[in-house]
Amino acid sequence: MADRNITQALSYADFRWLWVGSLGSSFAMNMQIIARGWLVYTLTSSALDLAWVTLSFMIPTVAFSLLGGVLADRMPKKLIITSAQTLNCLATVIMGLIIITDRVNFWDFIWFGFFNGSILALSMPARQAFVPELIPERLIFTAMALNTTSWNLSRILGPALAGFLIAWVAGGDTSSTYGVGIVYFMIAALYFISAVTMLMVSKRGVSEQASEQKSALTDMADGLRYVWANPPVFGLILLSIVPFLFGMPLNTLLPAFNEDILGGGPEDLGILMSAMGMGAIGGSLMLAWIGEIRHKAAWLIGTCLGWGAFTSFFGLAVAVPVAAVLVACIGFVSAWNMSLNRGLLQMQVVHHMRGRIMSIDMMSHGLMPLGVIPISLIAEAYDVAVALVCAGIAFGVTILLLAAVSRSVRNVDEEMPPIENPTESNTDSLRRNGSAGAPEVTAEEAR
């Protein structure tokens, strides 16, 4: 049945429309990264200004993600996603008009980045939590892998498409705001298509506990307590944070490694980035094709260790072909790992808490700078190769330590016996934990 998993997942119309909408919004985001960076640097010639624009997007993404989880558990998910894509479309049209009329300045990118980041934080938990309501549980891993595939596909093709359009429309004038403005209108069209596809989804995505009268802060606190009280969920969050600390710095340092260690030019960097993207697509498609696998905890820990090992080996590479093969392997295991982690998280979490737990997972990704900064300091003190070798070693050692001392990490794929958890309804507890007669284990013992 493995070869039919992808076809079966996409045969569910509601999931198919959600997936198409996600693909459209992913292309829009990745095209915008290139168009925004291109024009900001043309206007300011400042790398620091590029960093400020990126921060204007990242800060609200982290700050408002928990609130987005609360909204996902209280309101119809279809309404949240449709509204978010509609607002993104309107804001992008306004930004496109400002750019194409040559009235754009640096601060326009700051307010627009803050708006986009806020919309993403408030809507992404709903999009992720909606998936299990649209597809059978046996196809969850295939669905998560297909979502990862769409993101990686847009990460490869989106920037290339934006760059081509800017150069083509502007007739080779890279300083022209007209070409960037046209790209922004195309991005707005993609957001519009994403909103329309959500209207085709028949289910509204309303939590059965959405009518409970609680404050937003209480709901947020309930989500954090739920993670702490459910060891498998806690373990999955840990196994999501570590890759962002020690695995993702490679993406930031890849241009420097290409130039300083490999002696490569722009075309070589393009080869490395394409190799990583193709490897990631291969990894996510492989999991989508296989679907359900046994010993998920072992696979999750193993792919983390493989990710760390390939990162260290990549740091030792001295030739572009070898580096391309290794970075493709990194893309493969990282996509497999993230899709598997997200699928397990969806299956372990009870229905009425999914939005908040997805938002906590999303917020944890904002810790990436805590890993990038020390790894970058090592690169400054020695070189990029040493920094990446250290990152890979730190990645593997941290995972091994967590696996050795934390039962949560070792047993992320196990259904836990009932534990005392005030945020979980009896129905959800029985559905998730199986027989109510199982022996009780406290959260601290399981952790």
C-alpha cells in the first residue's frame, strides 16, 4: 500500500485544497524574500538594514504565535486561514502600488514585514492543526511529508522565479522598482489563489471545546502545562528545538563556506542550495511514499544523529561536488526528520489542544539565533569549516544526551497511560491513551 499513500492523501478533496493553498502561499513567501532583499539592498546598500527587515518579520512571528494557537483552538480554522490570506493579498497589493510608483522607502519594508510576520503567527497554527481534521490518521505522516515537499519546492523555484521576473520585466535594469513592483502583484495573486482554495474546503475546523469561556492568557498557560504534563509531546518539542539550534546555522553560513572554504562563485552557491533543496524534496517524498513506519522514536533520533554527522562531514569538504552530495544528504535527513516530528506531534496531541501545541512548536523555532550566534562566533575566531564541524558535533552530542537522560525523548512514539491533566477532557484522554485501566505514571517519572 505504500506506493498508494500519496495518491490516497490527495484524493481527499479538503486536504487537497488545503495543500494547494499552502503551496501557493509558500511560493508567495519565498518569492517575497528575494524581491524584498533585492530592493532593500538596492535602496540602502546596507547588510544591517537587510537584517532589520528580516527581524521585523521574525519578531512578531515568535511573539504572536501562542495567540495564534489560541485562535486556532477557539475559532473556525477555515475562517482564520482564509482571512489571513485575504489580508496578505490586500497588503501586498498596497505594497506593490507603493513600489511600482517609486515612492517606497526603507520603513515601508519594516511595517510590511511586521504585518506579514503577525499574520503568519496568527494563522499558521490553524493551518497545521487543520490537517488531522481533513485526512485519516493513517495518512498523517504522508500529509506532513507532502506539506514539507511543497515548502521545499517553493524554496527552490520561488526565488528563481522572482529573480527571473525582476530581470525580465525591468529589461536587465536591476535597480528598477518597476520589476519588483510587478513581482509583488504576482505575490498578491498567489495569496488570492490561496484564499480562494480555502473557500473550497467543506469543513470549518471548529474545536469541540471552542465555546468554553476562558481568557486568552489562561488558554496559553493551559497549552504550556499540557506540553509539560505529556512527556511524548515534551520530547517532540525538544527534538524540534535542537535541530534549529545546531542544524539550521548551516543555511546561514553556506554562502561564507562556499566562498571562503570552497573558493566557489555564485554559480557554485546555486549548485549547493539546489542540491540541499532537491535532497529535502527527496526526503519528504520518500516519507510520503512510505507513510506509516515502525519504531518512529528510533527513526527520529537516528535522523537527528545523521543530520549532525552530515553537517560535520560537510564542514570537512574541500570540493564543490563532494560538498553538494553532503548537503543533499543533509536536505534529505532534515526533511525526513521534520516531517516525522510534525506527524508524531499531530498524532500525540488531543484535538482541542492542537492549535496551541502547534504554536508552541512554531515559537520554539524562534530560538534559532541562539545557535547561529555562537556558531558564527566560532567561524569568526577560526573559520567556517571549524564552526560547522563543531555545530554537527554539538548536534549529535546533545541528541545523545537527551536520549540517555530523557524518557520523553526515547518514547515520543508511545501512547502514555492516563496522567493527571486538567486541560484534557475525559473523551480525549480515553481516545488518546487507550484503556483507562492502564497503570498510572506521573509526568516526572515519564520524563
